[in-house]
Amino acid sequence: MSKKLRISTSTNICNHIRWTTEYYSSEESIREIGKAGFDSVDLDMSFWSLSKDPMDADNWKDWVERQIKAAAEYNLSITQGHAHFFSREHCELLAEDEMNRRENLIMRDIEAAGMCGIEWLVFHPVSYCDDVYYSRKISMEKNLEQLKRLGEVAAKHGVGLAIENMYIHKMPCFAASSDDLVELVDRLGDDKVFGICWDTGHGNLNHVDQAAAVRQMGKRLKALHVNDNRGERDDHILPYQGTIVWEPFMKALGEVGYEGDFAYEIHNHSKGFDVAFHQEAMIFARKLGEHMLTLM
């Protein structure tokens, strides 16, 4: 390991209030992350980009400034983020004007990431079908087109776009494999603007050899979504609570010299706890992250 990695977590680590539909604010989540001793924050803008949410409002910059202020209270850096995203169903069913509106939301997230000093903003690639079925060729070309547009905006704001691996649900999808991601990033041809985010939970659902995938991605790997599941659904739980074997994966990160954040995406870790236990759960997650880094 060439440097000590920052232990980070998405702001969604304490979104829900005890299995209800109520949510803590993003600022409250950031403060709890700071109290738990994390090094940095992954700002989940996708959660707040839906209709009538703060990142879909005219005064969205005020919301961003509040996140920056909350992080500064605990000397936290906001180093990673998650942009608004499309599902495969969106791309097949949404009208063109709605598709454009959602892409504009992603561009807004990129500008917000620049305001926060985010190094890598995670982006979901999109799957497309031909007249009959899923098409890798069409998906590759359309993602290249969109990412080139978004890349121009990202470069302007000093932000990198980390393209995330997806998981197969109902039918094949684009970027379920490291092969797709490596080809996509290599064809984009700018390692300062484009990289890969590897979601370990998605990898587990796809039955991927995740250590081998890390070695294949190598220096293209810029960000992580560290989470576990039991191989049946996208649980987003803490490592070692699911079926992922972590030691080979961590060793591979060390072998390729991974230098991004060790960033959790575990919004179901503390979801059912009473608020009195949130801090203990988050402190334990941070300590587990410290142990896992010793495995690199």
C-alpha cells in the first residue's frame, strides 16, 4: 500500500429513521459521520435529486453550501460523491425531454461536486436494447456519447467521473463486468476525467471474481462502494455480514496500488437501530474499515 487510505462513508449511512419512510437530513448524516471519526465523506446527491428534493430546486446551491459547512464543522473532506442516475427502465420508457432533464441533473451534480472539492463523482452507466433485446454494442456507443458530453463539464469543474459496475437484474445489462468498464474507460482516453468505481455488492450479485476484476482494472480503479450482501439482493450491509470473501479482494487492492477512498455504501447497516445506537454502529464500521486496510 503506497499511502494510507481515507476511510469514508456515504451520507446514506444514516438516512432512514428506524425502518420508516422518514429521513435524516444530509447535514445531520455528515455530522454523525464526523462524530464517528471517519476521515472523509461520500456525498450522496442522487438521494436528494428526485422531484421536489433540494438538488432539483432553484436554490440547490444553498443546499450544497450547507453540506460543505457541516463537513467543515468536523474537519471532514467531501472527497467522493454519487450523481443522479437512470435505471435501464428509464432509458427504454422515458420521453426525450425527460431524459434531457435528468442528464441536466447530472450536470448540476457535477457542478456541485466542483463546489465541494469532490475528486471522483460516481456515475451509473446505462443499458440499451436493440429492437429485440439488450445490446452491448448500442450500450457502449451511447454511454461513450453521453460520457463525452459529461466529461467536458466535469473537466471544467475539476471533477473526475467514476463509472460504476452494475448488477444483472431480470436481463443482461451494461457494465456488469470489468471487461465493459475497462473498454469504456480506455476508449474515453482521459484518466484524469474518467475512471472506475467498483461496487463490491454488485460484484457479489454477479458472481464475479472480484480480486481478478481489481487486477484487471488496475490504475483505472479510482473509487469504491464497499458493501456486502448474501448473493440474493443488493442489501448494502457491512462487510462480513454477507457472503463476500474479503481477504483476496483487499490483497488485490494493495497489489494494484489503489489510492482512492475506502468508501462504504452501507445504508442498511444502521437502518433498523434506534438513534441511540447509531453512533456505536458507525464507530464499529469505521474500526472495521481500519482493520480491513491492514489486509492490503
